[in-house]
Amino acid sequence: MPPTPKQPPPTEPGFLVNGTYYPMPQGGFTLGEARAIRRITGLTMQAFEAHLQEAQRTGDFSDPDVVAAFVYVAMHRADPHTTIEVVDGLVLEQIEPVGEEDAATAAADPTTPPAPTTPPSGTAA
């Protein structure tokens, strides 16, 4: 199990994996991260970042490849021993998006946990 990175309350959008908070990966990707993203999604960095921005804007995290890529990058940044296989082994219900509204609420009142979200639609566990 990876070490515990930043914990709630979140101050920026991201997600919880088994209750552990990871911030949403934002630009500044390393070459290794860019290659991993390409292997996972088949997307260029420009296309991946566009998908990521759209998912943040709409709250639609239904593309499992994009979800797997940003979960991998965030978890790998917290623990460099995290592998793509570890992320592939996660059950979708273990991944809970934390949106900008949740982060703003938590920043204003650190005792308020993120609002519950529904798992991505159209996917099976």
C-alpha cells in the first residue's frame, strides 16, 4: 500500500482512493508521466489535458483510460513505486472525485468532508 500523501480536507480538485486524497494532476508532466499517459490512454499530452479539463468542467469521469491515467500520475507522484498494474487493480468505487466545490467548502470549513459522488456511469466493477 502506498504511503499516505496529502490528506483531506482537500484544498484543490482531485480524488480520494480508499479515503486517501490525491490532487488532480496539473500540467508540468515529466517525460515518464507523458509516456505512461500515452501507454494508458493512447492520447497525446495535448489531447489528454483537454480530456482532463473537460472532465473537471463537467464532472464526467466516465472514460476509464483517462481516469486510470490521472489516478496513476497522482498516485505515482505520492509513491514512485505505484505501478500501472496497481491502478488497474482498483475497483471503480474506490475512486471518488473531489470537485472544486468540495475543495472550496473544505478550505472554508476543514471539518466538512467532501460531498458523496456517484461512481462513473457506464462502467462495471
